[in-house]
Amino acid sequence: MAVPISLMDCSNHAELAEMLALEVGRVDILVNAAGYTRRIAHHNLKEMTPAVFNELLLANVGGTFSLTRALLPLLQKSGAGVVINISSVSAFTGLGSNVAYCAAKAGIDTLTKSLSRAFGPQVRFLCVSPAAVDTEFVAGRSRQELERKALDSPLGRIVTPEDVALSVLACVTHLKTATGTSIVIDGGHSL
């Protein structure tokens, strides 16, 4: 069952958990793939106000925490629950659409490690960390920009949404001994 839900409205998270408890009784897989960003140059702290910074943190890491927290009892009932957080190479390169986005993704990575220690072996937690993906996620990013970045990477190819989806699938089906780690899918961009 795929359920779209706002990460900004934490009250919906408990409601979702109640609904899933009644309808299915457990959660086997949670993929935290939502978030957003906007392009703000890292040196532009005038535009990166504390309000904008906090909003981006809430959307990209606070909501992920809240939803995971609400669904954790159902993931534990699974006996083999897995949480996949979509992060980014921005978490460890410090390069990305803005400083708040980089900080939020670093928060996702650390949250993943902390939760894996606290809730294993019942639940596994992993990150999938792509470089720029061929989507319109970052407003104003052109296809030429994606191609230029790809040419500078060892594999010379753009990361696609299908690459991300297959990595998530691999985390669930093939990486059974992995937890608390990031699966980097960037074509070598971060090398």
C-alpha cells in the first residue's frame, strides 16, 4: 500500500499509524522519499533566513523522524521491518541546492544510524544517497547542468529515478545484513 502524506503535518502521522494498524496490522517497508528544496546559493545567508532553514529541516528530516516514530510499533510487528530513507550525497559533500538541504540530509544519515542501533534486529534502517537525479526536484536545474555533472563523474551517466527505485528494492530484497548505512548511487560523483 502506498500512502502519500504530508511530512509537515505531524498530526497526520499518528492517524496513518492507527489506520494501518486497523487495516493491515503491521508495516513491512517504509520508504521516506518526500522532501523538497529550493535553490539558494550557499553564501546567500540573506535569503537563507532562520525561518527558511527551519522549514527545510522540518520538511526533509523532521517529518521523516515523525513518520518513522509513528510507524515504528507496526514496523516492529513485522519482525523484519525495513526503513529506507532517501538521502543525498549532499549529506557528506556539503554541495547541494542550499546549506539547509545539506544539513537536513546529514541529519537523515545520522538519524538512520542512530535508529538502526536502537531498534535492530527487529527493524533495519538504510539510506539511499543519490547525486542529482533526472527529475525536476530542484527548480531551475537544467538538463545541461545534469549532463555536465554526469560527464565529470567516473561513470559518466545521470542518475535516474529508476536507479533510485532499484536501489531501494535492493535494500529490501538483497542487502539483508545491511543496516545503519548509506547506499551511494552517484556514478562516482562524490569520489
